[in-house]
Amino acid sequence: MRLSMVVEWSKGSPFRYAWKEGRLALVAVDQPAPVNYGLIPGLINPADGEEVDAVYLGPPLPPGTQVEGEVVGMVWLADGDHKLVLVNEREGVFQDLGFLLGWFHPDRRPAFVGLEDTLPFLMELGFDP
């Protein structure tokens, strides 16, 4: 299953942007992101009322890039603010998963779950694969 996401925070960059109404706005300078981080436009997560967060494993992509990738799973978080994980090529990108999971506070109990466990979450959101 493939989805399209918008990159808000580039892998390796401390500059964090937010995608609002079709434009990027700088919102923070933070620790560098271990992955390309962004959102799936139009898909709302009830845990926070915002568009579903997503990460794209692979080389850095500029903020504002719209990229399509294969959904391989998600980062499950105890607070329900799960992050979909997308890739273009499966080979060699999963090395980023360790850095990604370590990026979240341990209280959120981050864990990677595969596509089989991700599909029910997507269906709850009204997405029909």
C-alpha cells in the first residue's frame, strides 16, 4: 500500500516546519531529525485531532517535498499519536528505525509494528486500503 506525505522536517536538520494550509512555516529549531518527518494530508488522527504523522526512511528530503512511499508499518506510541513509516526501497533503510525509536521519550513506549498491525489503525481512520 502506498501513501503520499509532506516532509516538514528533513533528516539531519534542526529546522522544524509545520505544513498549514498548503504552506510551510518554521516553528522551531530543535535537535536534528533522525528521519524525514511529516504528515499525511487529509488523514486525521483522533488522538490529537491533527493530520497523521509519517516518517520517510531514506536520504534527506527538503521541507515541503511531497513524496510517495510504501507503508511498511508504524511507530506505535502509548498516547495513540502513532507515526506511519514509509519507504521507497526496503533495502538498507531499516537501519534508521533504531534512531527513530530512540527519538521518542521512553514514557511513550515507542515500538515498531508491521503492516499487519498498522492496517486496523488506518481502517479506524476511515482509510480503505
